[in-house]
Amino acid sequence: MAETREFEVIVYGATGYTGRLVAEHLLKTYGAAGDLAWAIAGRSEAKLKEVRELIGAPATLPLIVADATDPASLQSMVKRTKVMLTTVGPFQLYGTPLVAACAAAGTDYVDITGESHWVAAMQDAHDAAAAQSGARLVFSCGFDSIPFDLGVYFVQRRASEVFGAPAPRVRGRVRGVRGGPSGGTLASGMATRAAAEADPAIAALRANPFALTPGFEGPAQPEEAVYEDPVTGSWVAPFIMAKTNTKTVHRSNYLMGHPWGRDLRYDELLMIDAPPKDGESPSLGFDVHSTPKPGEGPSREAREAGFYDLLFIAEAADGRTVRTAVKGDRDPGYGSTSRMLGESAVCLARDVPRSVTPGGCWTTASAMAEPLTARLKANAGITFTVEA
């Protein structure tokens, strides 16, 4: 992308709930007339004007009309920006034309998908074109999967300092969380379930932790079950997002040339106080009963009352461990996700030259781990700390 682009970031889906939060974050952090050139985009100009007014942006904030069902409008839009940021999901239903347009135009791309079978399809279809055009396509830039992807990166960096080498075993543990997944996340889950029922290959891909590492199959991974984990120091139970996040972590290791070893074993589980009683199902880590519908969301007070606390334990072959934590000060599905996505786009636009991260399909850790961590700490209310 040698030519000068009109914008650094376009927020596509700004008329939706999460997209509006992204726009609100960019406005608060970078202003509307500052040195960050950005715009909001969606299907309806009238609704875009409403959003612009609602977030308190001036009338000079540019609006772009584009529709996921109109490839020509997408192609026109992506040619105007360095980075295309999108919240328009389920991505398996609405995201493919935008990825294709970015790959062809040399436009960088970030989203918040947790639909790993769709990510695998996008890798197969567009990695070569993106490598040729220079487009960096970075998937899963929200709670799926940044805190876990960068959490493993951070704990492995600590393990290398303490042990002299990365750890072959990492435990990701959800120590605490308040707030539900977004309505869009559950809609994506329903779309994925329907797709898996129609195509058994999708179910097999969802079950494979190495589904995003073409040509590489690592060792058997730890079982996702309820048990008392002496290393963690608590009982543990399955976590609803683990199947997506573990694939992302293994892809990061793969893309970086396996710095954490080709035999890495990694799992994500929810820490619980005691084993479930007979007939009870363990919590999956979220209150899914109060999740809003797609396009809706919790109040500002509810978002600001939310949080998450993630523990990462790296274990050396001799049993020594180091522990780190990643914590967010907003609810994971909306408040934190919107800020992570916005900072991912700005980071890709400003901090990561193509000589460092060339065109292709990436994860956040493999594409921009250090500069993104810095931006998240400065602007997104996320902390990365060493505990032991």
C-alpha cells in the first residue's frame, strides 16, 4: 500500500452497539480533529448521523455509507483507509466480502470474530492475496482472543527470563469475570452451531486445537473437564471461549516460528470454588441469561462495573512455575472489547511497519504483541503483571 490513504481507520458497523462503543473510544482517546484520521461507516447515512451526534462528535467526523451485500461499496470504502475495523457479524454470514476486498486492495483489517472455522476459511482463501498486496488481516481482536493471546505471550516472556527458555506447558485460568458475552457473540455461536450441523467438517475443525496451523499438528492437548488442579490451586471447569482462544494461541506460536516449542500444551479453564453438585452444570464463565440481543447492550454503569481477571501459569519441565495476570477494568463483551479493537486498529496503522509484519493472515500476538500491549496498558484499562 504505497499510495496515501484518506483515513488511517474506518469503523465499519458504527451504527451497531459495539461499533458505536469503538467510535466513542476513538473520539475520547484521539479526538475527531486530531492527528488520527478516522471515519465511521455503515449501511444508513441517517443512522450514522445519529451515532455521530450520540457520541458527541462534531459534524466534521466523516461518514461513509457501505453495505455488506454490496461488494462495490465495500471495495470503494477499503481503498480509502489504511486499516478497516469491523464489528459487523456474525462474520461467517457478513464478513467474507469485506475480507476479500481488503486482501485485494492491500488494506489492513481487524475484527472481533470468535468463529474459528470462518477464520480458517479466510486463511485458505485470502492469505496468498494478502501476502501479495501487503494487507495484514488480523482476526479476533476483542476478548476473543487478545487477553489470552497476549497473556500467553507475556507469561512465556517471563518464563524465558526465569527458566532460560519458554515453558512447554501453560495454563490459562479465568480467575474472575463480571459481565456477559455480547449478543453478537451468541449470535455467532448460533450460526456456528447451525453450520456445524450442516457440515460435519466444521464440527471436526472446531474440535481440533491446531485447526489454524496448516501443515502442523502438535501434541495432544490437556482435557477440558472438571477436576481439582493442584498447580492452579483450585477446582477448574470448562470455559466457554476456550476452543477459539486455544486455536489462536497455537496459531501465534506457529506464525512466530514456534518460539514456545513445537510441543506446547495449553488449555483454558474457569477456576471454581468447589466441584459442582450432582445434577449441576458448572458455570461456563459468563452470565449468559442476561446477554442482550445483537445490536443492544448494557448501560454505561453496567459496563464500567464489569471486569475480568485472568491467570497464566507457565510450567517448566522440572515443575517450576511462574505466574502472571491479565486484568481488564470493563465488562469483557462490550466495554473492554471495543477498546481493544480500536487500539488494535490504531496500532496496526501506526506502530507496525510492513517490513516487520508483512501481508498475510495474522493473530494479535504474532503481528503486534509489544506495541499493542503498550497501547492497551495506556488506553484500554488492561494490565499485565507478574505474580510469582
